[in-house]
Amino acid sequence: MQLHQQLRQFIVDTFLYGRVNGLGDETSFLDAGIIDSTGVLELISHLEQAYGVHLEDHELVPENLDSINKLAAFLERKMPPRDAGAKRSAS
């Protein structure tokens, strides 16, 4: 399952109780009332556990966390490249 789909599934299951409710990849979680301040903490915990990243205080901004597209782009920057190990072993 690709990253966007995984994130969408988590948001729908956790915050929308299984209803998609018109959630698009660019939908602002805050503007649409999908995630409140407590939800942000739950989202951060999920990202750290599911993707093995650590979020710094300065990264906890809407530019990183306020839509599926923003989350995916942020995680892609935070996570090590998937094929990095393969490249190292091939050298």
C-alpha cells in the first residue's frame, strides 16, 4: 500500500470513524475540523510508531501535518530512502 493510501486509511479510521466524508489529498485537517489539538498528538504518535521517524518541535506545523499530501511529502523527507541499503551493499 502506498504512503498516501496508508495515511488516508489512518485518518479515515481514526478521525472520521470509517466515513470518507469527501476527504481529498489536499483537504486541510484543521479547516475541515477533522483533527483538533488532541488529534494532532495522536497523529504524531502514529507517525513516529508506524514510520520510525522522530518529529522535532519545530516540525509540528501545518505545513507538514495538515493534509494527506503534506503528511506524505513530510514523511518522504524524514524517512531514509527505501533502496539506500541496496545501493550500499552493491558498492
